[in-house]
Amino acid sequence: LTGLRALRGLGRTALALQFAEQALSEGRYPGGAAYVNLAEQETGKAVDAHRALPNLLAITGTEIAAIPMTAMQQLAMYRTRSSLFTKSNGAMLLILDGVSSRQQLEVLRPDGEHNLLIIPHTQLDPEVGTVEVTIGPLDSDSSVALLRRSLADRNPHFTGPRNEYKLLRAGWIAAGLPKVLELMAHHLAERPE
């Protein structure tokens, strides 16, 4: 159980998603990865974690028609299915974004050998048992690496020695902030000149 801690707006979500993409490409999570946002987009208010259970059950291979109607039945099925999923598919990375309570974690913590990466909305109770990783701005090399990975998907022709200066300059302008780097990658992919 790992928690990312940083100033809001620094790009914790972008960094977590980049980590997941890289870890999947390296084969570290053969069961795949799932992302759950536990805060409303508009207001930032906490979402009931039980609302995510049907989607998580579907990820573990449960047919939609077989998902029970009540939250308690869904939770019991999720515990069983997540453990079975690990045994047959391998570990999965579950990213929980906007976590604001211990209850949310208790509901969505899967059984089995899954890894849980949380992005807390507020300071979490130390009893939750997270290993907190505090992140700050990325250094120049990490900024350029993030830009390269982002651009590889959007405009694979952009990367290369000819555009190295543009990547370094974009990393410097973004001040190493992952969220800003993602925006810069989008801009560079759309307008490489």
C-alpha cells in the first residue's frame, strides 16, 4: 500500500498513471491495472467507494448479470473474486485517486497479491498503514523521460536527436511539474514546430 503525497496540482495522478503504464510495459503487473477516482470531478467531494465495486468486479471477470444488487453482496464477491483473479492472472495494480477516508480504502482494498497505489485527497490517518512517497518537481532527466513517453504515444515521429532541445526546453518551462509536462507533451504532439 503506497500513498503519493505532494501539493495539489503537482500532477500526482499524471505521475501515477505514467508509473502504471511503465510498470505494465515492463510486465510487473501481469493482472493489469485499474484506476478508480473517489472524488467528484466538479466538487472534489468524496464518492461512496461501493459505487466502484461493479466495475472492479467486471475487471476480475465477473459477468455483469452475475453482479449482486446490494453493496454488501458486491463487497463479499469482490473479496473472493480479487483473490481468485490474482491466483489465475497475477498481481494487479489498483490506483485509488482522491482517497479521503479510511473507509474508502477498507472497501476497495482487494484480497490477494495486488498492489494498491493511493493518491490521497486529504491527509490520511497514519493507522491506514501506507508507505508514503512524497514527490516534488522532477529533475531535468526525469522531465524529459516523461515527455518522451507521453510523446511516443501521441506523435512517435517527434522524439529523436533533432528535437532534444525542444524536450529540454519544455521540461525547463514546466519546472518539472508532471501535470504541466503532460500539457506540454500534448502541445508538442499537436504543434511540433
